[in-house]
Amino acid sequence: MTNGIPRSIRSGIAGLLAGAAGWSNQALADGVNLQEPASVLARSIYDLHTIITLICVVIFIGVFGVMFYSVYAHRKSKGHKAAQFHENVKVEIAWTVIPLIILIAMMFPATRAVLEMKDTSAADITIKVTGYQWKWGYDYLQDGFGFYSTMTTPMAQIEGREAKTANYLLEVDNPLVVPVGKKIRVLITANDVLHSWWMPVFGVKQDAIPGFVRDSWFTANREGTFRGQCAELCGKEHGFMPIVVEVVSEPKYVAWVADQKKRAAAVADDPNKVWDLAALVARGEKVYANNCVACHQATGKGVPPAFPPLDGSPRVTGPKADQIHILLEGVMKDGKATAMVSFAKQLSDTDIAAAITYTRNSWGNKTGEAIQPAEIKAARK
């Protein structure tokens, strides 16, 4: 027995529902039913779903059973005559009171589950989750490090040039890592448009809204790799925002955190360092591939009119201060809107300088200028 409904009862109910619908238990496991819960919260939701479904099935059988029996046993061909009456107080009281009792009975477990979903207090770990077009950012607030999580499914599979793997569109370079048995509070927001952080196996689905911070929580009850997706239409790459969470043991998690801190310290850049042009272009190519290529394309030709070309663009080959302003603020200096989002929080001074240098010295753009991190630092408000 686990928390909530015993496993034997759940299996029996699942079998009953499957038989009534003509499904097999394997069909339920393959996607007709909810995923097998991997957290305390998801178990509560799963059990509530089972209880409510069973109540609905009983009501359905009871109501339609009586109706079909009445039609069959009291039909005209057997000599029955329809009763003529205008009002029946007892019947009206019955069909008012009985549904009320049923709703009250359903209200108690539903309210308990909702209150449990909203209780984010006494968390062991707090992680900030930020939705971007089109990836996720994770910041471990108590440990002082963070990273981006981007889909790694190759374009060859998406375009049908290679066979699709088992985790097609559900694989990332940097999964969220949490320890088993610990209460994880997630603070969810967005950098640009509406997103939604959805992990059904943990019972979490929370909209990510720019300018607002929403929270939710989960406590994983078993180790493993679990997958979800963005559940809010957020643009043309919406289908390419998978969520992967790795649940590990406490010792493995402690070791992983220590390794992440070392990596964060190793890649920290000195904003006053002076870079040469070749080094900035090389780094900028990587930054561009991770953050810009989806909209502006690897060729720099963009996808007009929504995403203008960078190759030959006066915004790129013109005054560098204007391009720096666009990347930091997401708008032009004169206040004119663009399709860009602000990269001020998403990228470091060095990464922004490298990306700008790359675009000003790639394709047909040959300005010969190297934008230094110190210039980005000075331009920040």
C-alpha cells in the first residue's frame, strides 16, 4: 500500500474501467490512463482522479441502468400506460438532495488535493525556473549556480533524414537534477512570452508568466529520469521545449552540486579582460548557435518579416552602440519595438560581446570590430 488508495484497489478499479471501455490494462499503461506517479503530490492527484472516475462510472451505470430498465419493462407493448403528473415534490427533492450529497462527498478529497498542491512551505530546495523562447533556465538559489536546458534532438531526426530515437523531442543537454525524497519548491516565471512548466509524473503544471513569479512543488519518491514539456503555445519552436528531471540519491546530488559549483567558478569571466577579434568570433559562434540560430538562421538570412536578416543588416553593420542596446533592452534606441527579447539577464557581458562581434564579422558583414565585455558592462543600466 502507498499513500492514498492501496495498489490492489487501484489495479482493480483500473481493470474494471478498462473492461467497461473495452480496453486492456496494457492499453491503460500505454497512455489511456495517467502516468504512474513519481511524487507524493502526483499520487494524491492520481488517487483523486481514480475516485472521481469511479463515482462517475457508478452514477452512469445507475442512471442509465434505471432508464433502460424502465423503457424495457414498462413499454407500451406490455400494456403499460405512461403516468400523467405535473409535479412530484418527493422526486424533485430527491434529484436535488442526492446530487448535492454526491458533490459534497467529492468536494472533500478534491479540496484536500488542491490545498496540498498549494502548500509550498518547508521546502528543502528552491529552484527558479525561467521559460525562454525556446529553452528553460534553472537557477539553484541556495547554491548560487544555474544553467540553461536546451533540446538536443538533432535536426536530421526532425526533418526525417534519420530514424527517431525513443526520446525524440524529449532530450536535453542539461537536465534538472534533484534528490529523491526532498521537497523541491520551483519558482516559475518567463523571460519573454507565456510558457508552462509541465511535469505530469510529478503532478506539476504551472504557467510561466513574464513579470510574475508563480510557485509549485514536488517530492520525488523514486530515482530515475522523467520527462515533460512546455504546455503553453509560445511560438514556432514551442514543440522543442522539453523538460527532463533526473532524480538521484542524496550522495549523488551532493556530488553533482559540488561539480556544478566548480564549473560555474571555472567559466566565470572577467568583464575587464580584453579579447582579440578571433577569440571573440569563435566564442560568439557558439553563443549564436545556442541563442539566435532558431530565429536568424545559421546563414544569417533570418525568417522575414518576423525575424529580419542579420547578413547585411544596417542594425548589425551600423553603430555598435545601437546593436548593444537592442540585445540588452530588446528594443531600438528610439523605442521602436523589435522581435528580439532582452538578453541582459540571460547572457553574460562576455557572451553578449562575443555574439555581437560574431554577427558583425560573419557572412557578408566584415566590420573588423571587436566588441569588448567592458563595453557591454558600461552599457547596462
